[in-house]
Amino acid sequence: MTHEIVISGFGGQGVLSMGKILAYSGIMEGMEVSWFPSYGPEQRGGTANVTVILSDKPISSPIIDTYDIAVVLNQPSLDKFEEKVKPGGIIIYDSYGIHTPPKRKDIDVYKINAMDEAVNMNNDKVFNMIVLGGLLKAVPMVQLENVMEGLKKSLPERYHNLLPMNKEAILRGMEIIQLENKAELNKIMN
Amino acid sequence: MSEEIVLMKGNEAIAHAAIRYGVDGYFGYPITPQSEIIETLMEEAPWETTGMVVLQAESELAAINMVYGGAASGKAVMTSSSSPGISLKQEGISYLAGTELPALIVNVQRGGPGLGTIQPSQSDYFQTVKGGGHGDYRLITLAPNSVQEMADFVDLGFRLAFKYRNPAMILTDGVIGQMMEKVTLPPSRRRRTEQEIREQCPWAALGKTPERKPNIHTSLELDPVIMEKNNERFQAKYREIEKNEVRYEEIQCEDAEYLFVAFGSAARVCLKAIEMAREEGFKVGLLRPITLWPFPCKIIEEYAKKVKGMLVVELNAGQMVEDVRLAVNGKVKVEHYGRLGGIVPTPDAVLEAFKEKITK
């Protein structure tokens, strides 16, 4: 099984680190992984994205054109990646940053109010972990215990006291994600 | 530190591998997309553990000349930069070659010419394997296509550089430098002691001892008769390297009717294109040169007798394709596909180009 994922949002939303934690979780799960960021000026104030591939086989190209899953956290990201999701694939979007929801009917569309929830939890730093929780609920590609191991590996030791808070955020994300559109099979066939 | 699997960028892997190899000195100047090399080295602070020197020089010129000095004293020294910075280092690289000194240079290429872009490119192939600096010299050139090879080629690069007393380059690009993958870092070795350097490198300028004459390193020789002899010695060494050190990888070549030839990140894109091509019934294989100099001419010549056509895929306007055509010598169709100025071709585009240029 191969999961080709793009995570995209504003620079500073934790897109790259969410990708890194997901990739590390994949390693803990015994999978092959690759993580390729957009790098350069577009990360400052603009849109940052990262391509993460998890697979049980060696990964050929870290750069791909179409994705199984797009996690989009702002409007420019949705505009850029909606068309690049494979038929039958998945879009997960945060309603806070997106005013025009995805239109495609041949993919599963999930909504997660992660920004609102981060505000409820009084901690905007865990925003990306709420989103990660939602992603793992939609597609349980790695087990929670391996995510926690991945988090441990990604975070410098001085932040390990924050692990329980991150776990709580992941679990919240799993609870609040909602399926908005189920892919219509006949549309996929076409 | 023993072997452990970690997730890191190619640039970070080079830094960690350098510390573990027992490198004596790194001299560099930051430039995207390779700044993580010097950043990681500074974070790791190896001067407190192995005694390795890490220095941010005032310019690329200073950095390569610090490498020149360190190399002359038999130390394992390295520098890294990206395309425009590597252009600045060319004089020093020519001097290293002309003085027969070992050193490792890393080029994490970005799109040119000039300051160009910061996005990935392979457009420094000509510069690296056809000269770069002045004079009849060759640069041992390794082209990693994974984060693991970024780590592994630090060791290989230094081994070849010291074996042949010649500078070696890791020629990579922004894709491999910036991407993260699993990597098994090599076990740590301690740096060589001064006594070991004296024994292993009798040529090293480490201060004269009573038993030997001074070691003098210079590329200057005003007597052309001697200078020709020097050049003949260099050339004999290059022939020896061409004989012994060609490295390449063959993937799905056993039954291949067509061949992709690609190195580094382009080879990764080709692997995906091969999966797609084979689903459509095209038997395509990949020949991936690992050493760009010495170039794997012989194996390409052999495949020219077996396959119906070759597509050379590069992140440039067609550079390595010239060497492939020389090796093939007209026996089979060789076409090129590339994107320019920092754009990485997608597997779909490679497949389309293959169908259009090779199978029709």
C-alpha cells in the first residue's frame, strides 16, 4: 500500500513539521517514507507545501503530479491541489482558511474545524496535530502509538513534556473530522 | 555512536556523515539550497567532540582556499555550495587538481545561469565533468540519488580522493538536498592522528622532520618540459581511475527493450515513469550512472547493441546526453528530455516524452 500525500497551507501553520511527524510515524510503522518540501521564498508569508509518501515498497520518485490525499489549510492550497487529487482520493480541508469548499464529487471530502478547535483548546500551536489526527481518522495509515514514537523522534528532547498535549490534540482531531462528500463510484468509473 | 535509522534531509545527512567519517575541517559559505549542511555542522558543534573544524568563511573563494591549505597538510577537508558558489570555487578546484591534493566538494545544484533560481537543477554537469576550472584535469564526480547515498558518498568521495590524490565532488541538487528519507548513518570513526597522517600521506606538508626533505605543494611549474611530464602523470592517473572506479546501477534492465539514462533526482523520477511505462506494456529499464566521471561508457555501449532506443532524462537542456551519444556512437537512437531553470519533470511528462521521442 502506498499513500501519496500533499499537505499545504500558510507558512507557519506547521505544514512541514506535520509532514515530518507523519513521515517519522511511517518509519516507526516499518514503512518506506519520503518528505519533499516546497522550499524558498514562498515559505515566507506565502503557501508552503510538503509531499509525503508512505509505502511498503521502496519509493521511486519523491516528486509526483497527482495525490491520493490532499490536506489543504488555506484557499490557495485548495485551488492548487483540488484538481491534482486522484479520482477516488481524499481532500481534507480546514473550514477556517477556506471559503469556497471543494467541488469535486469523485473524491471523499472531509472537513475539519481544526483552527476553531485549537482556539477552544487555548493553544494554536497544536493546530497541525489536530489536523494530523483528522487525517489518521480518515485514513488509519499508521497506529497512534507509532505516531507518538514519531513525535518523540521529531521533537527535540526539551519539548518532550509537550507530548501529552500533542496526543490530546491528535485525539481531538480524530473526534471532530466530518465526512462531507463520499466519492460517487460512477463518477470514478468515468 | 553506532548505526541508527533516522529521518533527515540529504543536506543534513552529508553533515552528519562528515562528522562520523572523521573529517578534519569543513569550510563553507551559506547558499540555498544547501545551507543545512553548514547549519547542521554548526548545531552539532563537532569541534567539541571530534575536534573537527567548522568555519563559515567570508566568501566561497576563501572557503575553497582554506580547503586547499588543509588538503596540503594531509587533512580530510571539504566544502559545499550551490551552483553560483561552485563557479566561484573553480579556480581553487583547478589548483587542487594541479597540485594533486585530495578534497571533497559538494554541489547541491540550483537552476542557472548566473544567480538563476534556488530550485533544483542538473545544469552544472558540463562544468563538473568537462573542466569547470582551467587546465587538463578531471574531477571524480559522484551523483547520489537518495539521502542514504548522500551519507554514503562522503565516505566514498574521501576514499577515492585520498586513493588518487585528486579532488572529488558530490554532484547533487535541491531535490536530494532538501528531501527527507530514512538513512542509516555510518558508525563514527575517530579522526586520524598527526602520526597516522604522516604515515599514510608522506606528501603532507606537516612540518619537516629530520628524515625527509620539505614537502612543497604548488601547481606552478615554469619549465614546460617538466609541466608536460606533470600533465602526463595526471593523465596516467585519470586513465587508472577510468579503469577502476566506474560505478553505475542497472534497474529492470534484464528484459529491457528501451533504456532511460538518468542520474540523481532525474533517475528517481524515471523509476516512477518506468513503473507507469511497464503497466502500459513498454519494457523500459534504467541505467543510472553513479560516477559521472569516470563515465560508464562501456555498459552504455553494450546496451546500445540490445535496446531499441534510449531516452536521457536530465534537469537541463541536454548535457549528459552528449556523453551517452559518444558511448552509443550512432548504434541506436538517443533522445533527450529535460526541464530547465529549476523545474523538475514529472513522471507523467517523462513517460509522454518517451512515447513521443523513442517509440514512434
